[in-house]
Amino acid sequence: MNGGIFNSHPFYSIDYVKHDSNHQMPKPHYHNFYELYILEQGEHKILINDTIYQMKSYDVALYKPNVFHKSLGNSGCARTCIYFTEQFLLLYFTERAVKSLLYCFEKEIITLNQDIFASVKKRMLLLEKEDIEAPNNRIFIYLADILNILNDSKENVREEHITSSNENFAQILSYINQNYNKINRIDEIAERFYISKYHLCHMFKKITGLTLIQYLNKIKIQNACDMLANTDLSILDIGVACGFNSSMYFCKVFKQTLAITPSEFRKNLSTI
């Protein structure tokens, strides 16, 4: 996740990709825009924060800004991803309307039946034909239609399936996400779950593509971004709150991850 993707301006994009069974997302990542991940064919597992879901055809994963996610392998699949910022919607709708449209993102997974998926697919095809540069494009209309359909379907949630081989790993992820700012040593995690440090590190690297320390730092930076955007805390206080021992180390890890400093990140937000 060398650098999450960050956009501080109105942003929209859509893409369709078909993956074979050998495809693997290299590392978990996050970004500061919304993402709809619509699985059109096939099935695979995905990691969203500390939960592993088994996705099937017509499932939609909804990623809020700064949510940690990764595909964990698939049996061959086709998917469409729609990316957009809140600022993009605010070009066309009131704050109240945007809040209502985005309510579906309170769910991480929504399951569509075949008829409802067909309605979503029709609008995705219309979106693909639109030119973002055209002054009279109707992207916002079709995107709002899709969000409305998802809001109407948000109670249709497939019960999550965590395989037995990943059940313990999911518990470890949950522990790290809840205690990221208190964990000082890998041994603390290994001891809590009664496994060796070697086995823990090997399992972590195999599933996430990251070392445990890299993952822990990414979680810290993810939460730091949220604090930078939504609090008036100083950069020093945010670093301490996220578990960094020094402001210098916090700024170093932040820049390595996002290619900008915490100050630059906050300044970019203020220009939106």
C-alpha cells in the first residue's frame, strides 16, 4: 500500500475488469474517496478492516473513505468499480441529499437479486458511455440512481462467511484494529493468541502481503488521516494518540505511506 490514493477535489471514475483465478491484489490499501465494488461474476474473499467476507455474484462491497481493504484471492471473477468523492456529489446535490445518498455505506456488503442487479447493470452501462468532460453529462443522475437502489436494498446482506482457516486470523485483525495505538511489540499479539511469533508473522505476510509492522503502521496512518480531517488536534497529539513514540517518526511513516506530510495532508483538506 505504498501510498493510498488521495484526491482533494471532485472526483469520479468507473472501470470494469475481468480477473482470472490467478489474480491477487498485492497489498491492502485505502483511499479518501468512496468505492462501490460490484461483483458481476464469480466469487472471492475480501478483507474489509478486520472482517473477511465471502463475496458471490451480485454482491456489492461498499468502501467508505480511508477503509482498509484487500481481495484475498478468487476463482475467476468480473467486477465493476465506481469511485467518487463526496465533493463530486456536492456539485449537484444539497448536503442533506448527499448524506441520504451515502447512507448505504453504513453497510459493508449488500446482496442484490438478479432483477435488482440488472437495474444496476443498466445504469453502469450508461455511466460507461458518459464523458466526464462533457458539460451536459448525466453521470450524477445515473450514480444517484445506483445509490438509491443500494439504499433500498441495504437490508439484503449476505451473512458473512469466515472460513475456519481464517477465523483465528480475523480475531487477530480485530484485536489489532481495536488496540493499534497500545501495541508496542509483536510478541504482545503472539502471546495473546497463544501462537509463536514466527507463525504469526508468516501467516500475516501470506494473507495480507504486508509484514505485521507494516500493517500496524498502515492502521495507525489510516486513523491519523481521520483525525487530521475531523479534529483540531495538533500533529504531535495525533501522532501520540495513534501510538507513535515521536512526532518525527510519525511524520516519517506518514510521508512514506502517502507521499505527503501530515501538515500537507491537512492543508489539502482545507482547500476543498
